[in-house]
Amino acid sequence: MQLNVKTILNLKENHPLFVYGDIRLNETPKGSRIEVKVEPRKGSKGLCSGCGDKCPGYDRLPLREFIHVPLWGFAVVFLYCMRRLECPKCGVTAETVPWSTGKSPLTTSYAWYLSEWAKLLSMQEVARQFKSSWHYVFSAVAMAVSWGRERIDLSNITAIGVDEIHWSKKLGFMTLVYQIDNHCKRLLWCGEARKEKTITAFFDWFGDERSLKLRFVCSDMWRPYLKVIALRAKNALNILDRFHIAQKLSQAIDKVRAMETRELVRKGKEVVLKHSRWCVLKNPANLTDNQKVKLKDLLACNLKTIRAYLLKEDFQNFWDYTSPTWAGKFLDQWCTQVMRSKLEPMKKVAKTIRSHKPLILNWFEAKNKISLGAVEGQNNKAKVVIRKSYGFRTPEVLKISLYHKLGKLPVSELAHQYF
């Protein structure tokens, strides 16, 4: 069977109320493109853009162009003069067409096509590859996100993780809420800032009924988060994220190191801590050969930094316990040891750990039941999205991109028609 462009279009984009007319290859300043003239089927009525009823035509509007999925490297454009309709309910209105929505210059199929590519590449790169504009690609992604968010499945969610990322010096933080069940890990919701009203807005969106069905909530020690979680997810076990505890310990060691370095400089002594930051902050298994040698030399010195480092490494034994009771006893002994160390940054962390001891011990009850490392893993993916974008200017653009990349949103069948 011989195929032509019209046959292919009828196979892929068949709209019963319309027919494809002349198809020609035309030269434009931007390059060659395939122009497809579309006409309403003889005797057919248009669909009112207001109520969707079939109505007789009134007259024709000026020619409009609709950018379609490219074919063999050529841009494809639908050319159609929209009909104005006489609707008994809405008065005189413009018709709606099945291949596009609203005033969008893209066909719906092409919008889904671009949005699927934008999951693999940055929006700027998709625009470059398909000789389009960033605005067109973003519009396609926004359409896909809006469609998916309206149809998102929120059933069987028993575990969530709450965290924040810093994405802009001017605009600050973005609060992210993930589903971290073993069977599904995805971004559920994101909101501006990291305030009490931000996390409250999530639970308002999520609904009281679903919130009461939550069994686990993983979060950091940010007090507004803990307050709202205790109030809105009363039946959930609140677990403090292991990563944030390790982060606080590393920050304390860094402060001790910086204070001791300044003290050595002031006293005119040799600064043995120079170029040692990552030696004491990194996991021993991840040290380079030079860092291992440097750390070995430091361990032979009587330094406050090394005392803090040894306390941090000793705390890692906490996660190896299987019994919450024995883990609690270890935690009490470790905190007592730190409080006697006279290392103020470490003492501050010990006080924080003591005040959150019950939430920290919840980690053992949730262990092997949910993906406790999923929050940090998803956060790393979110940071990659931000880095590949070379900066988002508004929170809304960031939200749409994060939902698109990490939300695992449902997609229309049109998304797979050309992809």
C-alpha cells in the first residue's frame, strides 16, 4: 500500500468532523515546513467553546497556524480558519477544535510530545533540538503537569517524607513532600518557603481523611514541621531523618575546626588543620589516599577537632543497634560524654538530640518498613533538576518542573502516540 502524508495524518490524527485538504512543502525564512490545510467536514457543525454543544457557523476568523509534531525533520503546521458559531446558550462564540486547546499555537499531540522529551532533557535543550522556543516547551510541560495533577492517584499512601531545598538566594527555600512507601517513591507536593503555614497548606491539600491514614512521616528537626505533623497526622509515627542528624554533627565539627584554626593562628602556632576540612567531614570509606594520610597525621595530635571527629564516628554505632531500648541507653551515654567534652558546637547538637530522643528512636520501628533514605535520594534528584535548569526565576516554574520530573504523574494516551 502506498502511503502519503494525508494517509499518515488520518492514521495518527483522525478527527471525524474535519478533513485534511492541500498539503504542500513551503519555504519560509525559518526553513522548510509542511503546511497542512484543514477544513470542516461538509455539513458538520462546530463545537461551542463555551458549552460544547454543536452549533451552526456564523462566519470565519482569520487563518491560524497550529504547530504539529515534526515529520522527517520538517516542521508540520496545520492551517485552519476557525468558525464563529451562533450558540443559543452562549451567543456568538469561536469554535473549539479537537487538535488544540484554547489559544495555544501547539497541537495537543505536539505539546505531549515535547513534555515527554522534557522528562529526559532540560527544557532549553528540548527547545534547541526541535528548533522551538523555551516558552513553547514550558507551556507543554505546564499543560502535562496540570492534566496529571488533576488525575493524580492519592490512594494507599501510608508514608511521606518532608524536607526543604534551598534554590534561590533571593527567594530562599522550597518545602517538598514525598511519598516514600516501598512500592512508590514520588514527589507529592511542593510549596514556597519552610514555614508553619507551608506544611499546613500541604495537609489542607492532602485532606484530613488521608492524613489520619498515614503510618509514617519522616522529617528533619525543624520545629514548625514537627508541630504541624503532630497535629494533623496524629496516627503517624514521626521519624527524624538520619541524614539531618549526620548533617548537624558535620556542621558542629566544622565549627570546632574553624574555631581551633583561628585560635592556633592567634597564638602563632603551626596550623596543622590547614586543608583538613574534608578529612574530618567525609565518610572514612570515601576518603582519597591523600586524605587518609592527612587524617592519620591529625589523629596523632591532641586537637579539639579530632575529639569532635571521634565523637561523631562513635555516634555511627547508634544506627547498628536493633533494639530501641539499647539504642536509647547508648544515646544517653553518648550525650553525657559530649556534654563533658567542653566542645560547645558538639554540646549544642547533643542537647538537640536529647530533646528529640523519642523521635530519633522511632527510626528503629520504621526500619525495613519504609524507604528511610528515599527523602534524601529524591532531594538529590530535585537539586539535579535545579542545576540543569541553570536557575529558575519564579517558584511556579520550579514547581512545574519538579512535578514533571519527580511526580510520576499520569499522562494522556496522546503522550505515546508519537513518542
